[in-house]
Amino acid sequence: MQVGVHLGYQNLHGLPDYEFFRKETQLAVEAEAMGFDFAAMVEHHFTDYAACPDPLQALSWVAAKTKTIKLMPAAVILPWNDPLRVVEKVAMLDALCEGRLYLGMGRGAARREFDKFGKSLSDSREMFDEAAQIILDGLETGIVEADGKWYKQPRAEIRPRPEGFTRDRCVMVSMSPGSCEVAAELGLKALRFSQGDWASAMPEIDKYRDTFKALHGKAAPPFIISDFMVCFADRAKVTDYTDKYFAAQFQQVANHYEFMSPHFKELPSYATYAYMGDMAAARGGPDKAYKDYVGGNLIGTPEELYEKHLMRKSMVGDYEIIANFSFGGMPYEDVYEQMKLFADKVMPLLKAEEPVMA
């Protein structure tokens, strides 16, 4: 089982941005020393909710400081980026890190970010699908060209030329039935964020696996789960930090994505977000609904975390983890404490497991 860290760049600490950004990015370097397999970074813009406008650039700094950890933007938001430039940046960083780069791709969901880029959320599905195919072809062939609805690109040869970059090293954020279907059609590993009861996600996961196997003649790879994680030896501290920091970050999530806004109901490709808004409303608002969100993530003592993992695995089958330990303004000394505890007590158990679907 592959286990990584997912840096969310949520600055609720009150720190100056430069200091905060350096501290958050350093977590990826420390993750290698602790034995994690992946360092993943979000792409978000403009707010304290999350601010890492170019994860590929940030990962280039991590690449220079590390030797073995795999590097993954999770994810580059394709409607906000030119496909040609994505291919160039990926090829360049992959050369510098000697083949450790994995490309995560997503389409975004926050109206406030789309607006500032002069893009419409309603166009994200078409833009992503078109851009993803351009990027995959470019990484596999070294040539980028397009004559589509959204992207016109004269034939361009990529330098440095991509070497050995196949779609086996590409991941797609898949949080809706449509995205799961696209990921399966393109032959990509799927990434899902923990957002509640995993039983409700199984129809989409099963459909992804069935479609992948039907189209590609082999089993789908284990998908990746991104968890907000709380891991302390003291149960009382787990409870306290969950109520204080997890609740704070969930409020940020709800506000950033406007879960209570009706606009998602007008966008069928964002059905998951409309559902979360309905669930929050039923419970009196986002601040009252966070306990359901807690239930979907891995939170507890090391022993509890492993038991929760076993329950999840019995339902969803094989998966991989990228865990976000830094959120809600949690002090960095506590972030390091839980990362180290997880690496020492939980990660060896995860790595010793046999796969369910060999």
C-alpha cells in the first residue's frame, strides 16, 4: 500500500504568507525522512482556504531537497492552465526529479476561483475532458497539438522531451459519476476525497472499476483517498483537536465551495457537491454537519485509525492514502507529532497488508 502526505496550504495560523508557505512546503521534505511514499500538493488560489497557485513549481523545490519520495500535484486544475504549459512543466520537473513525478489532474469546483480566472464553472467538464486528452497525448508522444472547441494549439514539440511518461503515472480527481466515467475511459487512477459515508460512494467506485476493466482488459488500479487525518496517542487530544481544528477547516471547505448555495443544483456534473449542501442544510448548516465529514476521514489514536482503515477496506477494497495532517490552523509542532506517530505506528501495518484484489 502506498501512503503519502497531502499538503493543503490552509493558512489559518495568522502567520505571514511567506513564513507559512515555507513551513507547509517543508512538510514534504520531512515526509521522505519519515518513510512516506508520496508528497502531494493542491492547486488553489487567492484565499486562506488554500493557497498554492503552482504545485509543480513548489514540487520542484521539494525535488531538490529529496531523493526517493514520489511527487504529485493533486491536482493541477486543467481549466485554469494552458495544456501546452502543463506538458512542458511536467516534462521539465520529471527530468529534474529523475522520474519521480506523478501528474494529478482535476477540474475544480469553487466558483470564486473560476470567476477570477474569467472562466465559468459550467464549462469545466468540457474544458477538462478536452485538456486532459491533449496533455496525455503530449506526455506520451512529446507532441502537443489541438483543434478543439476550447483549445487551439499548432503542433509543438516538447523540450525537454518527456521520457517514459505513461498514463500509469496520471491520476484524476473523480468526485462525481461523470468524472469517474472519464477516469475509467482514459485509463487513469482515480483520486477521491473523504467526504462522508463511503457506502454512498460505492456505486461510483464500482462503476469506475467495471468500466475500466471492460475498456482496458485489466483491473483498475487501487484508487487514492485523500484524508484529513488526526492521529494522536492521547484520545482526549484527538477529540479536542478534531473539535477545534477539523471543525475550523470544514467551515473553510463549506464556505469556499459554497455548499449551501443552490448553484450546484444547476450543474449536473457537480451532483456530489449539491448532495453535500443538501445534507448540510438538513442539519442546520455547515457548522452542524461536520461530524458526518469527520466520519469519512481517518481520525483517532493509532489503534483506532488502523481499525477504521480495516472497516473501510472491507467496503471499498484496495486503496492508497494521501493524508493531510496540517489544517485548521493547527500548530506545526502538532502537525509533526501526528505525522511521526502515524509513520511509526500505523504505516508499517498498512504496508504489511496483502492486497484484496491481486
